[in-house]
Amino acid sequence: MAKVSFIGLGVMGFPMAGHLSKNGHDVTVYNRTSVKSKNWLEKYKGSIAKTPKEASKSKDFIFMCVGNDDDVLSIVNGENGIIEGLSKGSIVVDHTTASAELAKHLDNLFKVKGSNFIDAPVSGGQLGAENGALSIMCGGQKNIFSKAYKIMEAYGKNISLIGEVGSGQLAKMVNQICIAGLVQGLSEGINFGIKANIDMKKVLDVIQSGAAGSWQMINRGETMVNNKFDFGFAVDWMRKDLKLCLDEARKNKSRLPITSIIDQFYSQVQENNGGRLDTSSLITLLNKS
């Protein structure tokens, strides 16, 4: 089994690190809020590091799952950052949804230290993390990916090497673009059905196995009908991700007209104090019309 550290024990990282422990790996965890590390240790076998530097010492793999580009840079380059503790030949895997530009920067940074890097954002939400069934989109060298793959199997169900470093983040952007459109379409369909006075539970039961079916419909359709929006990935985080998509689109000259509109809709949800609601709360903008 491998010596690993996991940095970032949020709703995703906490169970992901737990799966590593349950699979017999020697796990060290670090979180900026130390109480989360203590809570993790009460549930799983492992140890706690006081700093990212300490977490990265003598480790085969260092996994990160934090908030955004700035958070990653703070963990890597900040005071007592992991860059100071890395061992030659170690592999850093970043599960944060961040920019492709940052991934390439980190790859160059770790190469100087004789270490390796994979950008590996995930999809599947909190439930996927808890069930060990995440989809993981990776960018990096094939031989490095092969080594990390065996460890990520603890919490990943569909793990794919997309291409060179940065490709994982670009694939995640595709994922978020598709999700945004699906949630808006689902919101409009459900709202239409409610206003037409038909039984939307029966409608969803019928259509979710047909051409309109999707993960969003199966997992969020009924909760949207019931105006329940406390199921995982928050609007604040979606807006962060869509900004990455829109920024990248400007660079590669791709058009994202629908995504741009839906990003504005999410900003309205935030203005309505819905930033911590899950992404299916888009429908609240239609409920009021």
C-alpha cells in the first residue's frame, strides 16, 4: 500500500480520503480548519499533518481537493507549502476544479523538484464521493497516470486520461457547460408542467428513462418539484466553474451563448441569497414568474 496525503477535507475530500484509508493506504490528512482533520481521524485510520509541507514529506502521492486556483497556489507555494516537503519521484494529484493554465504551471513547478503532476478534477458530487463512484478526468503523462490510477480507484468509478497536463481541467469545463444547459432545460420543463397542472412526479417517472433522461433528472427532478435545494454542489461553486469555462472560451475562441446566459441566471440566484443552494435552484427564478 502507498504512503499518501490528502489535503482539503471538504464535502468531497473528506470521504475521498476516507476511501483511501479504508483501502489500506497509509493516509495523512491536512485541512486549514484543523477541526475537520480531527473529525476525519475520529472516523478513519490515519494521521494529521500540521502543515502542507509536513503532509507532503516522504509521501508517494499527495492529493489536493480545495476551492480554486488561489487556494491551490497557497497550499503549494504558501508558507510551509507542499513544494518545500516534496520527495523526488512523488506524484501530486490535484482534484480541485481549477484552470488549465494553473495545471500547466504546477506541472513545470513540480518537474523542477523532480516530482510529477496530474490534474484530475472530479464529477459526481458529494454522493459520488461518499459512494466511491466519482468520474475523474485526468491530464498528465501516461506512465504517471497508470500509477495514480491504482490509488484513485479507491474513490473513482470512471477514471480516464484525457491527454497532456491541463486536459483534465478542460474536460471538467465541458462537463460544467453541459450540466448548466441540462439544469436550465430541466427547470423550464418542470416549471412548465407545474403551471400546466399535471402530476410532475408521474411525468418524471415516465420520461427519465427516455431520450430526455439525465443524471440531473433522476437525482434532482423530484427535489426540484418539491422546492428542495440542499443537495450538494452550491451555486457559488458553479459560478466559479463557469467563470473558468467562459475565460477559457475567450482564449480558444469558442462560443458559449447558452452558458453565458445561465451564468447570469446563477448570479440572480446569488442576489436572491441562494449562493449556498445547490445548482438545481435555477428553477426558483421561474417559480416566481
